[in-house]
Amino acid sequence: MQVFGSISTREAFNDLGVTRLASRIHDLKEQGIAISGKMETTKNRYGESVSYKRYRLAGKTLNDTFMCDKM
């Protein structure tokens, strides 16, 4: 999330091999890290609407993330 600004379950699995993102997010929240989530909707390969949650560090925008990396 610090590098790309946000993460979804599919991205966690494809990029990091994490199969239970919601559990990892819960663990991070238990450690005091502020994380927000927003439901998003898209179409799957069959044209059906599907919803999923995208997580990001609370209070951070994509631009904030890139600015921190450049400092």
C-alpha cells in the first residue's frame, strides 16, 4: 500500500501470494495501523457485476504515496 497506494484481494494474490487479505488487514489494524476500505464494482469476464474491497492507508492519497517515496 505504501508503494502503490492501494491493494485489492486479487492484487494481493497475484503480486504477493497473499490469499487472505482481509485477515492481514485485520492484523495490521490490531497493530494500530489506520487502514480504510472502499467497495468497488467492476465486470468479470462473463460480463457480470462483481464487488470487492480496495484497501489503502487511511488519510493517504495516491499522490501522497508517491511524494513520500521521492523524499
